[in-house]
Amino acid sequence: MANNKSNAMVKSTLTPRKENLILCLLLSLLTFGLFYKSLDYELIVLDDVTILGQFEGARLNEADLHEAFSKPILSYYRPILSASIITDQPNGPERDPITKERIYTSYHRTNILLHWLTVLLLFWTLSRLFKNKRIGFWGSLIFAVHPILVPATVWIFGRNDSLLAIFFLPSFNFFISYLESEDKFKKLFYFVLHLLFLTACFFTKENSAVIPIIFVAYAFFIRKENVFDKRLIYCYGSWILAGIVFLIKRHAALSTIGGGEGVFRGWEAISHNYPALFVILGKIFFPIRMVLNGKFEPLSIILGVVVVVAILSLFFIKKTDKRLILFCLIWIGLFLLPTLFIYMAGSYDYLEHRAYIPIMAILIMIASLLEVFKVNTSSKYFHIICGIIVVALMVRSVLYMDKFSNASKFWAHYVEQSDRAEDYSMVASNMYSAERYDVAMEILQIGDKMYPNNADVKYGFAQHYANAKDYKKAIEYAQESLSIDPNYTKSLNCVSECYARMGILDSILPYTNRSLAVDEKQNIALNHMGFYYYNVHEFDKAKEAYEKSVAIDSTSRDSWYNLASSYYCMADYNNALRCYYKVLDIKNNKDKDALYYVINLLVGSNPNKAAQYAKMYKEQGGVLSKEVESKLPKSSNNPFSLQ
């Protein structure tokens, strides 16, 4: 605890309310002062383009807000995030008057406000837990300016964690008030507020499912409550009910899309991702090699191991509060748990902004050590040391924040930090998909300077020109790549695809055969082989290639569609229908081409069922021939069950 005499001196000059006001004002000024530049930032083309595109045209009205709670965002059910993006939608496209480029000020403004609210809520939490406003101030200020939290504030999609924090911290504080209060009506009031904020957590991000465990850990380890206490049993029941409501809504929303991204892979993911725990903890104490979507590298892992060993060693120091340290470790571990189970092969190994709530537990742990070792938090030396730390973190954050100002800077920084040649072609491919052709070429040119004789970088150029439909130039770069590595399958597949698009059929097969000789389980090469046989009317061989392709990847729409087309040309209509059904299953019935063939295959034998698909087809803008229309029943309201 802080020196009581010094505290008394402060109290004689400032009332508690004035002191709180001044400290909150300082926190606000420093937070806004650090991040105001991000108001002018562009998109970095990492999910943000896709997410904003999903809500383009949405407005702050009942219908669109209802849709936010009934449809997923990407493959996740996060309706409060969706609602926040709808709220930020400008009345019309905001554009710079000179460059005419769209600007995203409203989204960045909200991100800054969310971070600012979290800072103030953390100040409240730390001040309450330790009965010391100086600890609350410096802890929340370090949080406000820490570079590992920059992505959560300046990357639009990073707001998910700050949104969660502004519901989690009040829920935590009201839970404490509920346990502490003796007054029946106040207890009920705190309980209701706690439950409302917890329910909001559930509807903000999926990892909030671990929050009740953290509350139980606080009650057991910090307050030493009986976990079967009647007050806690009331909580258990309400938490379960809130969770059931969330799961019902989530299931209904996710049923409107296909199978999701398939990134949750259990032990396969854990065996790959466990270094993320060390890297994230290490970067909290040693903010070096900062990159939002990072890949594992030795230095960060080693520093993280040092941090973990240091934290665990606290259990062997006599004075430390072991129960509080254990509570903090549970907090950290549970909030980092999703990092272990989400496997994004080839994209990134971890995301820095996932440290947003775990770092709070680190600050609680440090505050506990200050209290245990009776550090005088009123002394000028304490304030000088804290000030130096804050200034150092602010400088690091300013330098790092600039990397998020536009896609070019962000991805150039990414490939610089990753230091792997294959990332240049991967980033260029992503930029081309996002129609950022200038950024794609810029990244490839940087890669070519760094790795002038690298097959993957040359392939990146080949892919770039193939996407631009300059197939001759794409083949030149692919051949350059193959001169470096004759067995580089990506370049072999690129050449075969270019010949396919140019209609030079005889040149396809030699490259697909070379590619499959290197690795026979390649969906792309098998599809190119199937394309060749289909176009030379050898449908049985095309069918064989596509069957191998779907065996490798059963979620590939194109492979199933091409297999269906092969069966159709062989007059095997039952198998063709089976494969078209599979396409519709993958695409959640939103595939006009597959619907067209299903209708034509069903209309003669099962017109009622064909009518159901015809209704979907028309809703998606399809137009049926008069002949097919004449065979459909007059009423399309037949309740026939599909498939």
C-alpha cells in the first residue's frame, strides 16, 4: 500500500472526486493524444475490407440491427461487433475532397473511444482492487499506451477486444459489489447489472465463455468464498441461462452460412500454436519485432520463456500473494486459450491484439507486488520511474502505429518482420484478391530485391500477371521460377492454368503430370487435369480426376461442380444430381449454376421439388426457360422437404 502520511497530504489539498477527475482527465488527454493520428488511417486489407463490405449500405435502423443479431460476421457470431460497424456507417461514402479516396474516420473514431473507455474502466478496477489511485493511474496509463495494444485501437476489426473489455470490466466490478454488499436491494441491483454486462460479453466475442470461470476463481482465490455459497449458486444458474440464450442465437445465425473456415483443429492446432503463449507474454514486457499477424521467431519465444519463468518464480518468494498470482494466471490462460485452438496455416501464427485483456492481469500482478513489497507509490522516484516507462512505451507505439496508416506500409512491415520469401507471394495474392494491385506489385518488388533468385517470389509475379490476365508474362515468370526449382508445384500449376485460360489444351497435361508426380494430392493440379479431359470430351477421365480432387478437399465447390458436370455429360444424371446437391450444401443453396441444373434434372421426375429450387433460383435473379416453367406446378408453395 502507498505511504499513509503522503496520502493524507494529498487528501488535504484535493477531494477524492477532484483527484479522480484530474487523473481521468490526464488519462484521456494522453490516450487521445497518442491515437488521434489514426483518424486519417486507411484500411490495411486484413479482414477489414471484407467486414465493411458485408455491411455496406447498412444503416442504424431496426431492420439492419436485427440482421446484425441474426447473421454472422465472416464465420463468427459477434452481433455487438456487427452492430458497432453498422453504427459507424456514414450516411454516404465519405471521400477525401482531393484524392477522392474513401476515408474511414467514423470507424477509427469509435476504436479510439472504445480504447479510452477501457482505460477509464481499468483505472476504476485497479483503484478499487488496491485502494490506491496512483496504482490505478499508472497501471491504466501503461495499458493506454502499450504498443502491443496498438492493433486493437488502430485496426478496425481489432475493436472486438476493446468492445469485450468495456463489458467485461463492469461485469467484474459489479460481481465484486454483489459479493461485498450486505443490503438486499443493492445486492439485487449489482447482480442484475453484472448479468447484463456478462450477457453483452457473450454476444461480443466467443472467448467470453471463459469469463464465468474467472469470476469463480476470483471468489475462491481472492475472497476465499465457498464455491457452493448460495450467492454463487444464483450466479451459476443465471450464467447458464444467459449462455443458453447466446448458443441458441448463435446456432440460428451460423445455420445461415456454410461450414465456416474450419480453423478449429484441436491438438493439431495446439501442437503448432503453443509458442504463442510465450510470444504474447514476452511482447508485453519486451515490445520488439511488433507485427499484428505475426509468425513465430526464436527471439520472441525466448523472451517469452524468460517472462513465464519469472512469473512462476513468484510462487517461491515468501512474501508474494500466491492466490492472487494463481488467479491472474487463470485470467491470462483462459483469455489466451482461443489462440491455441485456432490454426491458420500459412497466414499467421498469432494475433497481437489478443493480449488486450490478458495484459490487465499482468498489471494486477505487478500492482500486487508493489503492495506486498510496500513500495511507496507517492514518492517522486516511483512517479519518475513510471513516467520513463510510459514515455518509452509511447515512443514505441508511435513508431509502430505508423505501420497501420495504409495497406502498403502494413504489409511491407509484415514481410520485413517475417523475413520469409514465401510471404511475399502470399501477401501479393491477398492484395490482388482485395483489388489492391499497386500494393501487390510493390510487395513483390521488395521481395525480388531481398530474394533475387527465389522460386516463390518469381511465382508471386507469375500469379500477379495471371490475375491481370497477362498470361504470356505470367508463364515467363513461372518458367523463371521453375528454372530455379523444377519441382516447384505452384509454378507448375500456374503454367497449366494459364494455358487453360488461353485455350491451349495440349500444353496443360504435361505440367499437371509434372506437378502430380511431385505431389499426387494436389486439388489444383487435379482440377486442371479434369479441365483438360473434360474439354477434349474424355469425360470418364475427367470424372476420375475430379473424384480424386473431392477426396482431397470435400469442401471445394468447384471440384464438386466440375464432377457433377462430368457425370451430366456421361448421362449419369443420378450422380450428377448428387454432386449438384453437394455444391448447394457447401454454398447454402446460393449457387445459381447448380440450382439451374438441379431444376432441369428434377422437373421431369419430381416437379414439386423442382419448384422449391426454382423459387430459390428466381430469388437469386435466375430466369427459367418457358419450357421448364411449363413443367413446374402452378403453386410453388408446396411444403416439400428439400433433399
